[in-house]
Amino acid sequence: MVNDIRTLGKSGKRFTNWAKTYTCSPELFFEPETEDEIRKILAFAQKKGKKVKVVGFGHSPSDLACTTDFMISLCRYNKVLNIDKEMLQVTVQGGCLLKDLNDNILPANDMALSVQGAVCDLTAAGVISTGTHGTGANFGIISSYVVGLTLMKASGEVIAIRKDDNPELLSVAALSLGSLGVILSVTLQCEKAFKLHCKQLPNSLQNVLENLEVYVTSSDHFRFFWYPYTDSVVCFNATRTNEEPQMKSSWIWEMGVGYYLLQVLLWISTFFPRLVPSINKLYFNLLCSKAVERIDRSDKIFNFNCLFKQYVMEWAIPRNKVAVVLYELKEWIEKNNFPAHFPVEVRFVKADNIYLSPCYMQDSCYINIIMYRPFNKLVSHETYWNEYQSIVAKHGGRPHWAKDHNFTGAEFSKLYPKWNEFCAVREKMDPNGMFLNANLERVFNTRPSPPRTYV
């Protein structure tokens, strides 16, 4: 048994997230292909008193996936298990990538996910465990489209949770930060395949904020980018259409030379921070000052290029707090001459009843700030991060689980009405804390944690 598991696991593996902002060296790294292999890994971990962390594609720009004990990647546990064309539901193993669903499975069956985030290199288990979201006044986070899942507890027991049979438990398990067990399968509610007509239009921050509800409700999926040191925003309005895919204007943004030029300019700005406002204005005028229209398959509109490595912080706030938060952030950036990179991304998400959802029982707005890492260079961002967290926290903000934050259970217990109920279920399902790591020990205030490895 021991030799069998050690053959299955690899030592010396170094895990680094996509943004290259966090890294760790797990004692053993596993890529199981079967349920039985996963069960053996958990039994071995229990015998050795080791923690187990399941990792998806590694897109989370925080230490959420890091561990020095055992790490399980589900990259080989990625099969499509069932397509229900009548119910418009797809069931996949936890490691199945949304990219594979978008490219092959769903279009072939005339189906599509109702909403997606910016990238699709995400596993089904990872995307729901972290509360990944898109945008749209009538659309929830991706976890809200989970109608069933199966997970393996630390004991090796497999439990099936379905919305029709146990909606309360599903409200716990559909967004659990990986703290309950290994998610073996996920069933997602889809809809008929659809195309989106996306209009990209320049606007002013003042105009958008003064007429926010009109903009948020005037299309299926609305979001906007604000360019710090300007009053300029670019609005994206995407609505379902039966028109054929087409491009009505060329996008300089999609040109590789544009990406490279941006990296060069931002790299230079690390030596001369005063250049950042001019860079922000230049790229708005270059990329966003003219109207652009696209009609394409839904996932191709939802997903976009994240450019290059970056630090990211994102919080969800009550929708009625958008203006006050953005104006406070704008005032701080300009008063302190902080070289804040573009864009500040603003998206809108419908309320839900998922216990740990940042949108629990409130229509929310997600505000995402970034600092690029040109050519992977370290870039000062801590002051910006601390001030932004201070602003959103005083307005009832809840941090995106996959991204950096300094909150612990003391703060979360005040922000989430079902916090204690979730913790009770977690402690019952994983009484020895096998699925906790340093990040989750901070979140749940279980015990002191070793320092994070941050780069």
C-alpha cells in the first residue's frame, strides 16, 4: 500500500500559480486518474497525519492552493460523465476544464454555460470552489448553476448532493473552498447554445455611475473598465442574439505587438512611476476611444485575454455602494500619486443563497484592481492593496475567495449570516482538518499557520 502510493505520488514538485505570485513545495504531488486512487491517497494521508490540498489549473492569484503536505491535481480526472440534452445539464469529473467544455462538448450538444468568467482554463471543481463569477444583473456566480455534485470525505466515503434532494447541503458544498473533501463530479445547469452581440463603447465614469441601474439592466451582461487618472471608462454591453458571428471593427487590443508594447512601457514605468497616468491615457485612446462591435459564440465573448502576469485583488460590494467606493478609490490614487494600472474592472452579479457566496442574499458589484508584472518583474502594490481593502471593508465588502485578502473568521462571521452553519458542516465532514492549508486555517481561525511564501 505505502509503496503503491509513493509510486503514485511525486516528490520534488514545485507548484507555482499562474500569476507566479505564490509558490510551494508539497511533500508529495499526485495526479490520480480514478476514484480508487483518490481514496488510497486520502487513506495514506490520514495514516501519516498529512494535510491534503486539491489544486485545479492554478489560476487563483493567492495562496489558496498552496501546501507543504500532499497536493492532488485532478488534471487526469477530467472526463465528461453525462450530457442530459432534455434537462440541459452536463456532469463532469472535478478536473474537467471549462475550456474543453466550451471547445468541444457543449457546442456539439447545442448547449452553453449561462455565464462565465474572464478565463476558461479552470477546472469544474475549482471554478465552483472559489466562487468564480461573470457579470449580468440576472445571473449568479457559477456555483449558483450547480444542481448536483459528489465529493469524497477524508474517510473515503463518497456522498452525492443534489439540489432536488438536499438544497441546504448543496448551498454549503457548491462553494466550499475545498474544505469539505475532494469534489469528484459536478453537474452544471446549462442553457441552449447562444451567441452574444457585444458593444464596446467609450463613456465617462461620472455618467455611468449617475445612471448605473440603466446601464446594468439594459443588456444581459454589462461590465465596465475604468482607467485610473482619467474619467474615462469603456462599457461592454452583451446581449443574446440570433445574428451570425461577425466583427464590425478591428481590435488593436488583440495584436501581439500591443501586448509587448504595454509590457515595455510598464517595465519602464517601474523606474519612472510618474509615467503610469500617461500610459493609462494612451491605452484608453488607442484601444477604447472608438465603438467596437462583435457577435460571436457566448464563451468567446465572455472570455478575454488577461495579457500577462499580474497581482489581483477583488471584492464584492452591495450594488448601491459602487459610486462611493470608486470615487473614494479615485481620490486616494490621485491624492497619493499611486501608479495604479488600468483597468479597474467592474462587474455585476445577482444575489444567491449559497452560504459562502460573496453575493449571499445581496445583488453585488465586483470591483477588481490589478498591478501588472511586466516581464515578471516584482511591482510594488501593497499600499494600494491595503487602502483598497480598507475602502471596500467599511462599505460591507466581501473578498473574492480566490484572491488576496487579510480577513479571518472574526470578520467573516460578521459578513456571512450562515458562517457558523457552514463551519459546523465543515467540522462534521472533516473533523481533523485534513483539507485545510495555511490559507484556510487563517480563514477559519483554526490554529496558527506558517508564513506564506510570496514572490
